[in-house]
Amino acid sequence: MRPIVVLAFIGQPCSALSLSIDPETLGDGVTEADVTCDEVAFVQATQPEAICDDADVAYVGNTAHTSLQDAIDAATDGDVVHVCPGTHPGARLANRSLRIAGMSSDPTQTVIEPAGKRTLTVTGGTVAFEGLTVTGSGMKASDADVLLEGMRFDSNVHESGGALSFERGTLLVTDSTFTSNTLSGEGNGGALELRDGCFEIRDSHFEANEAGYSGGAVDVSADKAAPSTLGVWDTQFVENTAGYAGGAVTIGGWGQAKAAFWRTSFEVGHADYEGGAIATSGWETIEISVSTSTFERNTAGYMGGAIQSGGQGRAYLTVEDTDFDSNEAGYAGGAIGHSGWEEDGVRVEGSTFSGNRSPGGAAVAVGSWSPTHLVIEDSEFTNNLPDSSVRYGEKSPNPYDTTPIQPAVVHEQTPATKRNKGYVQLVDVDFLEEGTHLLTGCGEHVVGLATSLTCDKSRQRTP
């Protein structure tokens, strides 16, 4: 990831065209089917058959065991290991099909603490964890299918994935809470570090998690040979922070990745550089969709106060029916920033932007090494300051060169310049600002209701 410089285009004004942007250049948007994992047959919950005595740690059936590891070793696949209230050392599971369940209805009453480098370790198999609190050094899982149901991960510290480091498999998280998990160094995923798999998070809460580099709460990456997907439903992210990118969530890696968020809130997240709530960066195609969600008071030191999309490959961002309120970026894109390396795009529909702040593009800033398409429909911008609500521009050819950049030369669309074309299209966009320019990057300013405006920005740099 590299810094960008966003410029206003200088040249011919935007013209009202009959152009309709090909949806394929903006991605199709991520659907629930794209990020819903294949069904996994986890061991179902059962009622415990015994009442815990003081010396008991866990039961398999009506047989008591004095350690969690002993109970797991004695269980056969398909069993439920019921864990007594109290504080107990963790355990390791290898190629097992079990459910590990706390016997109290309150997960804070059954605490699992470290017994080794990690509090819990899963290698292979299919394991469900229910009604436990994990503290100390979190969990590691690989080549496995894991369910976390009604779990708490509190104050775990590790070098990566403070609460859980997971790779290769399926992870389902539901009705779980992750608080104050962090990393011992400049790693990724203050709570969850997820690699090469299918991941679902539902009805959960992430608060005050911190990563030294990226993904204050969740970091997702994909290998070239193993695409990753992330689906998030009805979840809250509050006060998560990252030292570089993605105060709450980062999606990237060497391979393709898709992520989508429904009815999810992001509040008071922060990244020192980009993406106060969500950031993307990868070498292949990354597609992100956000729907019926809220972003409030997230901040980034450089770009994308709420969301920063981009990377070294194609990056597609779709935002629908979502509210952005009082987010802020130090340089550009108070709510949304985008910087791509290949032809890609951003589409916003039915959303509101209020009180967002940035010196460049107080609400939305789009810049790119290559043609990027921006479409905003049926949306409203109010009190976004101090710069234009929407800014559309280009990256510097050398982001580390502080020499002033010459503006791009704008041409009519001709076969000779089609390679560098990019489009901006506004349809039924209501700018309610006063005393500020509302759209820059097209050679003119748009004020009021943009009922239908298309900017055809074929462009070519001067030799």
C-alpha cells in the first residue's frame, strides 16, 4: 500500500452524456451466496448428565475428569465435553469431531486460560466451542472447521490473531464477543487473523481490539491458490484500532477475496494511515459490498476515514443504503477513499453522507493509477467540510516524489486515448451543502440536485 495524491482534473467541463457505465467495470457486488460457507455438520448441543463437584473440571456423559485435556482425550468423536464453571487450563485437539460447551448459561463463569503457547489449539477435525471465555493467549486453528457460539474472547495477547489465528478451513462465529484483544508486535488481526478459507460472523460484538499493523479487529487474507470469503451480519465494531490500515477490518493478500457486510455498525474506529473502519489491499481482485450499515466517527490519518478500498490488483466497492456520519480522514476521503492500480470502480446507492471531514473529498475521494469508475445514485450529502463532498482524480506516478505533479491533460474520448478512460456518473444525487464546492474533478462544480450528470474523463498524461 502506498500513499496517493488526489488531483482535480483541469480541462473540459463535465458534459451531460447518454453514457451508461457497463456494470462489469464496477463488479457485480457481493451477494450472500458468495460469502455463505458450505454447511458443516458440527456436533449438536446436549444437556449435561451430571452436576459439577468442586474438584471436577469437565464431564463426558456422566464421567468426571479433572482437566479439560483429560476429558477431550477420553471423548469419542460425536461427544459433547461439558466444562464446569471455574478457571481451567486450556487444551489441544487434533483431528477430533467434538463440542466443547460451558455448563453455565453465562460464559464469563467458565474461563479457559493458557496451558501452552496458545490457550486452545485445534489442528484438523470439526470442533464447536460454546459458552466459554478464552483469555490469555487466544486460540490457534488450522485445516479445520470451527464453530464459536456464545463465546467470549477477552484480553488475549499474541503475535498475530490476538484472540484467534485461523488458516485453511471454515470458521463460523455467532453471538460472540471479542474485547481488548491485542498483539505483541506489529502484526495483523487484533482479534481474528483469518487465512485462506470461508468465514462467517453473525450477531457478534468487537470492541477495543488493537493491531500493530492492520485489521484492528479482523484481518482476512487469501493465498493465490485459495480465495477467501468473509460474510458479516448484524455485528457491531466499536473503538477498534490499527497502526496502519483497517481500524476494524482489513481484507487483502496474494489471492482473490470477497467480503460483504449487512446491518453492521462501525463506530469510533481508527487507523493511523487508511481505512478507519475497513481497508482493502491485495494483489488480485478484491470485491467488497456494504449494505444497510452505519459508519460513525471513524478516523484515518491519511485516506478513507470509514472505508479505504484499493490495492495492487482490481478493487471493487459497492455501498447500498448505508449512512456515513462524522467520519474523518487527514488527507482525502472523509468517508470513502479509493485508490486502484487496474480498471476498477466504486458504486454508491441510496446512502447518506453527513458531517464527514477531509481536506480533499470531504465525503468521497477517488484516485487511481489506472481508469477508475465512480457511480453515485440516489444519495444525499449534507454538511461535509471543508472540501468538495466528492473529489475524483488521479494518483501521482511516483507517490514518494514530492515534486509538484502536473495536471492531467483531458481529451475527448477517441481510440487513441480510450486506454486511459474513466467515468464519473451521478444520478439523483442531492447536495445539501452550502458555501462549498460539491463535486470537483470534472472541470466544474455541481451544486444542488444532480438529476443526471455523467463525466466522460478520457485522459492522457503529457509526455
